Amino acid sequence: MKIILASNNQGKLAELQAMLAPLGLTLLSQASLGIPEAEEPFRTFVENALAKARHASAYSGLPALADDAGLCVEAFGGLPGVDTAFYATQFGYAKGDDSNVLALLAQMAHLTQPSQRRAALVSTLVAVRSADDPEPLIASGRVAGEIALAPVGSNGFGFDPVMFIPEFGQTFAQLPVSVKNANSHRGKAMRQMIVLLRERWLSIV
């Protein structure tokens, strides 16, 4: 079965492809089919993920999977949340992972205690069989940690270099890819999604 990933993020594509491979599913990026990015006007991860999945499915005529993920910083009342991808632009930086990290560290420079730097990475996955699917599959994952004082590690993408996970004593970017995928917010959400795909979709194929 072919499924469109409603994202142009190559990091997400690589992670999710690896996780779906055991199910015999082929994940295609929407960019490979010339599908434009969807509008994301909502303030919650689940609403934006659903909008992106329906959009990609409507354009392609295929089932679609969308991920809306972000960083929720406790000291910022849960922000940047759904605005994570564009976080740096509000402070005059160019859009991009490195800029986001620089902007975040600058905004948190006055918060030096671990208790002041608590944050969570959140991922919500939504899958639809068609643009009009009345029963989308919804899965979510969350990993709590602390924002490091400086980037450490070269694996991963996004905020991985500054997302310190006390359980491992390292940032996500320091962990082997297999360990990170197994314990990341997206990994947790994907495990839930795989259960749902097997139960709801693959059992009737």
C-alpha cells in the first residue's frame, strides 16, 4: 500500500519510512507528487495534522499520513507549540532548524536552572484513507526533558541538539538513531499508529 506523507521534511520522511517498512507500506513524500503544502491555521497539533492529511489525500487520491509536531516550553506557557517550525522568524532569524535553536537559546538565556528549562516534544500523527474519511486514525507521543544550555550532538534534526533527556543523560542528538527513534515523541506516536494501521486498515486488505 502506498501512503502519502503530508510533509516536505526529509528528516520526518526518513524516520517514518524506517518505522513503516516492517508493515510493507511505501511512504511517498507529497513533494515527489508535486502536492503543495497545506494551510495550517489551527492552534492544536491534531487539527493541523488532520488538515494536512486530508489535503494530501485530496490531491493524490491516496491514503495520507500527516505529522504535526512541536516543542512546548513550560516557561513559555506551552509555546512555540504549533508555531515551532517558524519560531525563529519572529525574532528576525531565517526559517530553519539551526535558527530555531539559536533563537530558543537566546530567549531562554536568563533561565539557568533545570526546573526553569522544562519542555516537551510532542508529535501527533493522523492517517486518512481518503480526503473524506470520517474515521481518521490519530496517535500522539510526548517526551519530556529540559532545554540544554548549548547544542550537543550531531544526530537528528530540529531541536534534538538541545533537547536533554534526563533518562539518558544526553540530548536526542547524542543518541544513536535507533535509540532515538524508539524513544522519541514521533517514535511513540508511530508505535501507536502502527497498531491502529494493523487493526483498522491492514486487516481488511
